[in-house]
Amino acid sequence: MRHRKKGRKLGRDKNQREALLSNLVKSLIFYEEIVTTQAKSKEAARFAEKMITLAKDGSVHHRRIVLKFIHDKKVVNKLFSIVAPRYQEQKGGYTQIIKLGYRQGDSALMCKVRLV
């Protein structure tokens, strides 16, 4: 049973899933919008919200926590200097998921995730 278990497995083992989510969040912060499947978009939005919340404080400790997840100094610098100050007064809801329709190859529901 999956009682009280958060997150989706996305058909991958732990290391692949962490790498996938890290890259999705990195792309979301860098480009400020990405297009992916619905399950991946929901997970990416969850982690992006956490990273933005950590970046709003701006401490060295939180920068190191974010660097542990994202692994790209340019993206982390953009997150702390440009993205986080935008949401300083906001308490949450930094991302928006927009459904685009079904992909032709496998009929997966595609969504656009963007920073509000």
C-alpha cells in the first residue's frame, strides 16, 4: 500500500528519477517554461516551488541545499538573483500548469509548466 507516500515513480528507479527531476527544474528555472507530460510536470512544479521558497531567504545554507539538487551554478545564480526576488511577497503558487492536449505518438497528456 502507498499510504502517506509522496511523489510519483515515473517508471524509473531512484537515481534516474532524481536526475530527471533535477533537469526538469533546472530547465524550468532557466527558460521559465517547459513542455512535458502531465505526471512529470506535476512533480517538476512541486520541486520548483520548494527551490524558489528556499531561494527567497537567500542564505548561504539554502544556496548549498539548492546547489545539491540543481548542480548548475548559473541556474542557481539566476534563481537567487532574478527569480526569487520576484516572489518575495508571495507565499506560494509560483508555478502554473497548462494542459496542451495529447501527444500524437502515445496519447500522453502534454502540459506546459511556467513560472507565474
